[in-house]
Amino acid sequence: MVAPQAPGAPCMAALLMPLVMLSSPWAQGRDTTAVHVYQRRSDCYESNGTHRFLERYVYNRDVFVQFDSTVGVFVAVTELGRTTARNWNIQGEFLELRRGAVDAVCRHNYELDRAFTLERRVQPKVNVSPSKKGPLQHPDLLVCHVTDFYPGHVQVRWFLNGQEETAGVVSTNLIHNGDWTFQILVMLEMTPQQGDVYTCHVEHPSLDSAVTVEWKAQSDSARSKMLTGVGGFVLGLLALVVSATVHFRGQQGKNPWKVVDIALPLSHSVMTLRQKSKMTERMRPLKSDSGPAMTDDRRADRKRP
């Protein structure tokens, strides 16, 4: 078996290079076609400011040779990679290119993407609910759903009446939402008693303090009383609003001197007041010292000859 050889440094510059080799029917001794896949995978790792560049070469899903920046040379992983590793290590220019990738690729991309990856923070949303609505003193599953958070490091704990619960806690794996956020379900097996308070306690790097969401165990009768009380309060509030509206409209209907605001010029308003004053003076009866008040008509009769 002949190991795949590097055709040269320029051709090896791509991060992923699938190579499909089709063997001829006469070489295989049958009238079919065999497919072989050759590819290269490059990864960058960062830990406490230290960067590592790892490049692996794969033939038919098996890694046969790799380059690790912490080692500095190509190392054969299988027998197939011995000849390849020896040939690539004597190519000085190509070997130096791989050694420089830890700075040119890893550190460079780390600085570009750090703000969006390592420094990105999205606060989680927390919701607590039972898996089914059943009576008290029956086993049930209480679910704490934590979603839409980033990064993926999160700690979820359960408390019963202030004491941490560790038995009966089941968690899903971290779920990718596909939009650079995560979600997780942490469930607690429980048998709720009247008055029990269950608390889901969530800690995340985006939070200054932990988020806690409570769930209180209530009997069906207590839940019905609470719903009845809330419904009665809402109905009473609606009745009060309707009564006040009817009363206000009734008061407006009884007032014959309903005030209507009309926007008039100031001069027109003054003139109207003066006209009303003159009309009032004309209609006012005149009083004499010796007799009853005389109107304008009687006064006119007295002046006639």
C-alpha cells in the first residue's frame, strides 16, 4: 500500500482538502468503482492565554498523520503515515509554515472573534412547571426549563423549602438552539405536599446574582379558591367601572346648563358679554318712589299728550 504524499506546500495551504481517488476497474479486477476520501482537519485550542494548533490528515475516516504545534513536527498515527510524516518533516519551508499557523491562524482569529464568542453574554430565561397537573401526594416531575442563554456554562439546582435536593434530579444535555444560544431541562422527581415550596436556582456568567423561580404545591380546592377569588375581584372591578360610567353619564343628562366649549375669538366673546348686559338692562323694570315699577310701555304712555 502506498501512502498519500503531499504534492507540495502551496497545495497544502487549504484548511480542508478532500481528495477523491477513483480506481480503475482493471486495477480492482472487477467492473465496479471504489471511492477513497482524503481530507485535512485543522483545529485551534486556547486555554489561559496558551494557543495550540492541531492539524490531522484523514484517509477513509482514519487519521494517519498529524501536526501538533506543541510538538512542532509531523507524527505518524498509523503505519500508513510513517512515510508521509518522514517526507513532510524534511520539507523545511512547509514545516515552518505549519509551525507558524499557531500565530497566523489561531491567535489571529482568536483576537478577531473574541468579542462575539468568549466575551458574549446572554441572560437565561427560566420557567418552572409540573409535567402534569395531578393531585397532591402523588409522584410527579417538576421541570425547570432554562433557555436562550450564552455561553453554555450554566448551573441549575433544586431546593425544597430552602434545602437543596440532589436525589431524583435528572438533566438533559446542553441543547443548541441554532442561534448562538442554548437551553437545558433539569427535572426533579417529587411527591408534593400542601405548602411545599420548590425553587429552581440558576447560576450563569451573564448574571450578577442567581435567578430563582418558585413553585408552590397547592391542593385542588385551594387552587379553585384562589381562582374564584381572582375571578371575583376582576368581576367586581368591572362592575365598579360600569357603575361609575353610568352615574357620570346620568349626571351629565340631568344638567340643563351643559357646558360646551366653543373656541371663539376674544373680541367676539367680549362683544357677546356686552350685548347680554345691555339686553338685561333694557328688560329690568324701573321703580318709582311712589308707585309700582313702570315698564318701558307705561313710561311711553305717560309722555303722550
